[in-house]
Amino acid sequence: MNRFEILINSEDVFEQVWRDRDSHLNKVEGFKNFNLIRGETYEDHTLYVSHSTWRSKEDFTNWTKSEAFRQAHRGAGENKGLYLGHPIFEGFEVVI
């Protein structure tokens, strides 16, 4: 998961960026699913989480080193004005 703090009144633009992008995930071995999740709105930002599920940690790591990853994130810096700071990565593994 990646947590994003999106500036107030930028939520629609942020969501459209995600709708319009080609994530290339459907081409990556081990990818299961993806969701963009909207959380609470605070005084200065709205919280979002990009959540992807993978067959294994190795599959996820391989994706982060792939050409598909580079293509999916090309131009990400063009939307800096939407964010309150950098995304925060949080990785989890299913235990039960």
C-alpha cells in the first residue's frame, strides 16, 4: 500500500489521474488486484491508499524493478501539486 495525502480541492484531479493511467499491472506476473481507496478528509488533506495484492512478495519486488513499473510511473512528477508530501509505502503479508 501507498498512503497519499492529497491537498483539499485536488481530490477529483487525483482520482482522474489514477483513472486515466495505464498501470501495466495486467502484464505483470503475480499481480492479483488493485484498489484506490479514499479515506478521511482533514483540515489540509484527504487520505488515499493505493492497495495492490500480489501472489508473493517476490512478484511485487520484481514488478518494482520492471519496465512495466517504470512505464506506469512515468510522468508522476507532473502531479506534485496535488500531494502534501511524498507517498508512504507500507507492505504487509497475510498471516491468517
